[in-house]
Amino acid sequence: MIQVDMSASKRDSFGKCAMRRLRVEGNTPAVLYGNNKDVLALQLETVAFTKSLFQINRKNAVVNLSINGDDTRYVMMKEIQTDPVTDYLIHADFFEIDLETPKSFAVIVELEGTAKGVDLGGRLIVHNPTIELEGLPLNIPDNVSVDISNLEIGQSIQVAAIELPGNVKLATDGAALCVEVATASAEYVEEEEVVASAPESAGEATAETSES
């Protein structure tokens, strides 16, 4: 798992007006909680914080959060709030973790190669784009890889077949399918079943509602 350095400072201003003023001044308000410690109100310099967020986008990452330059906490991003119109940072939540305590994390499954069955007209179905791994935070890989190049129509790969580092263990059901190649006709049947089991159309529902 990657590690990223960030800097923050404690803040003693609260309320909507104070938060708005912080943002105008180029800072993002935040809070830090977890690890059985008191909640801390923080602020981060927005430009530097945004650059760091690009580094960890959609990744599991441990943040080495330096607070006031003399107190480093090991944390993870819990939530980022942005303005729905401008996408400007509004608020951030950090969660402190213990690096010596195993935890479960969702890890992306990367597919390598092109399945033979797909070249022959089959359809690739990804059942588990991520899997849960348990281990010490810094031992969790950024992703795991599955070679699907030899996968033919009608064949599949179970989660248990994914190669993992020796210092982590699988938390997802190993019998679950990770990926399979289905026939084109299977795709057609699935679509037919969906249509057959679908509820009445919106127009029919509206007419029935108006009648009642």
C-alpha cells in the first residue's frame, strides 16, 4: 500500500461563516478521528491537499499526516466533500489507524491479457472487480492481477485462484467467481429473462395509477 505525506494544522474556528472564511483563504477544513483518540479539528492548505489527493485517487493509501509539524498520525481518507457545481473541496474526514493491527481492505483486480473466448465471440463477465484482503495496512498490495488470456468460452476463474502475497489473506469467499467468459447466446438468454421478469412499463404504471 502506498504512503503519502500530508501536512495539517489544528483549527479553533467553527461554524459556517468560519468554514467559508477558511476556504476563501485557501484552506480546507477537516476532522481526524479514530484509534480511540479525541476528535481533532484540522485545516489543510487546499492546493497542496488537492495534489496529494490526485496521488491516491481510487487507491488504498496510508497518509502520514503531520499536524503542526510535530505530531505525525497514520491515517486514511474516510470521506471527501466537494461542491457539486464547482467540484471545489469543502471538507475532509481522516480516520486514524494502527499500522500493527490487521484490517480488511478492498483491492482492485486487474485483468491481464485478452481471453481466447472473447476473440471467438464470447462475452467477458467480471463478477468481482475487487476482492477483500486482510493484513497489516502496509502489507496490502495496491492491486492483484489475474491472467485471463487462456480463458475460453464457458470457462471461469475463482477468487481463490488469484495469487496473493504471503503476508495477507483472502477475506472474500474463495469459491466466488472472479471472471468468466460466457457464450453470446447466454447473453441473449439473460437479456430475455430480464425483459420477461421486468415490471410493467412506466406508461402502463402511469395509466393504472390514473385510473385508481
